[in-house]
Amino acid sequence: MRNRILAMALSIPLFGVLTYGSTTFANEDELGAACAASPAAVTTLPAPLSRWAQVRCTSVGYVITGREGWIWIEPSNKALVVIPSQSFEGNADIHDSNAYFTKIEVTKVTGDEFEKAYEVFHSGFDPKDAKPAGYRLDVTTMDGTDIRVYMFDYFTYGWGMACSKEACDPSSRFVMLNMKQDPKPLPPPI
């Protein structure tokens, strides 16, 4: 799972596309790559994901990544993080811009589901930290691949972590930073 989400984070061609210019939400990016115009393509994000993220058209199809003013970084490798709509396993043509998402859903998580994901995510952090709001992002790509990411909202920044339905991968943690605001810790619980 970690490799699926972070696979493109280490790709030089995509890095160039993502850092080239202004934000693009339409079916064509700054470099002229036309993304699929299928009626099944989902290109908008629900709240609160839309606060941190955007769907971008790239030369490898649509990706979800940090919105303008936000950056998603995998701290260990200092790599940009994207969630691609294209599967790169066995795909000889990585410059196929026709890949898209068919489902993008965000669900607020609480109770046992939150506690299980948060326990894996928070391993190695200060146990006295105040708990953030938790969300589950469920994405389906046009080839039927399901991607699940838990996101933890600290309000001035956030964290994400890739998971399957069975388990979460703590090595997939990434931070979502607002480049215009310093991160502030949550107030301690009452």
C-alpha cells in the first residue's frame, strides 16, 4: 500500500509537472496534457479534504495532492506525496493521461475505527499529544483499485497514512503543511 501512494512521489517527471506552475483543476494541465473527460471521472473533493488537497491533471492522469499553498511531504525521504489514479504496476506507458478517479469519499471516523488507526499512526509520537479529528479517505481508480488513507486534522496542519482494510502502514505517514501558516499544537484535552 505504501508504494502505491508514494510511488509517484519519487518520480522525476511527475515532480516536474507538479512544481511547474499554478494550480490546475480543469481537464488540461500547464504542459498541455489532456486528462480523461469521462463522465465517470471524479475531479472534485469533498470537505474537509478540499482544504488540504486538490485533484490535478498531469501527464500520468489525475492525481490527488496538496492544494495551492499546501505541501504533502513524506518526511523520511523528503518526497512529495501524490495519490495517483493510474496503476504503475505492469504499465509500460507511464505517460497515459487518461487515468482518473471514479470515487473520492471522506468519512469522519470516531470510536474504535479512529482509535485503531490513530494508535498505528501515533506510534513514536508524544503520548500526551491532544488527539486530532480523524477522517478516512476512500478512493477508487478507473481500473478498480481501492486506496484508503486515514487523515488526522490538527487544524493548522495534518498527517496522512496509507491503510488497507486489514491494517495501516506507519512507514507511509506523510505530513500536510500549510506553507502560509506555522503549525500549532492542539490545546491539551480538558
